[in-house]
Amino acid sequence: HYGHLILAETAYDRFGLDKVLIMPAGDPYFKDLKKMAADSHRENMTKLAIADNPHFEFSDIELRREGNTYTVDTLTELTKASPDDEFFFIVGSDTLYNIEKWYRPAEIFQMAKLLTSCRNIENQELTKQIDYLKNKFGAKIYNLYMPNIDISSTDIRDKVKHGMSIRYFTPDPVIEYIQEHNLYQD
């Protein structure tokens, strides 16, 4: 959706990234896969969403992995494939409040700098959490000051399920794909 795309574009611009890998989550242990579309549909929708952006690149690393997928394993695979590259992990600010509970969080912070979204207004609680993670893990976390784009995949699925419009929430080719394949219906 546009929230993800704006976040990725902001990271690309602000940090002078060479490219941004856009990858659908594989089988995260904390998500209910029954509510998500099949991997092939998520792959196709992702490719449609980024098709017109030359510095976005689709990655199926997590979709190819069997069983639960963990960020630390993805970063390990990326680092082995490109040991001279510097990696940035782009996340929503809500992630910073539960990343300690992720599998091997210390290694995530060692392998990548985190870029996180936050509102243009300084958020004291978020700043406190960033400082805490920096002190505990030696994390390198940077704010991507950007407008608050309050769009979630869950909201999009719910809107589709209830016959509501998702126009301006996600690119038109993705909307057409969802309609064509009757995704997120009961």
C-alpha cells in the first residue's frame, strides 16, 4: 500500500540508498496466515505496486524460505550474498516497541541500521524507545521524518471484505488485481 511505498521512497531519498528491496513477509511466527493472501498473490501485488519505480527491487527471499521466517535469517542471507554492502532495515515505528521479542534481536541490530517512520513532530516516547534500544543493543536507529500515513494492510483487507473502496490506499494495478482474483472475500 501507499504507506509502505512512501516509507520506502523516503528512506531511499533521505539516506541516498542504491536500491530498496521490497519483500513480502514469508511465514512470520506472529501473523495469522489465514487472513493473508497466498504467497503468489502477494508476490504479484508487490511487483505491480513497484513496477514503475526503478530503484525498488522485488525480493522473494522470505517467500522461498520453508517454515517460520525470521528477519535475522533474511539479513544473514543478504549479508552473505553481498558482504561489502551496508544494509538498512526499514520499519514502522510500532516495530521498535516489540523488536526485543523477535528472534535474535541483537544480531539484527549488528547487521543493519534501522530506519523508522515517525511523524514530523518529535515523539518523546518514540525517542525514549530509540535511546533504550541504542543503549541496550548498540543499535543504529534513524528517524525518517515524514507525514503520518495511517494505512494498514489489515484495514485494506477489512475494507475489501466489506465492499468498501480502497482507492488511494494502494496503486490502481493492485486494486484491479485484488478485484480480479476476489482476494480478501469471505
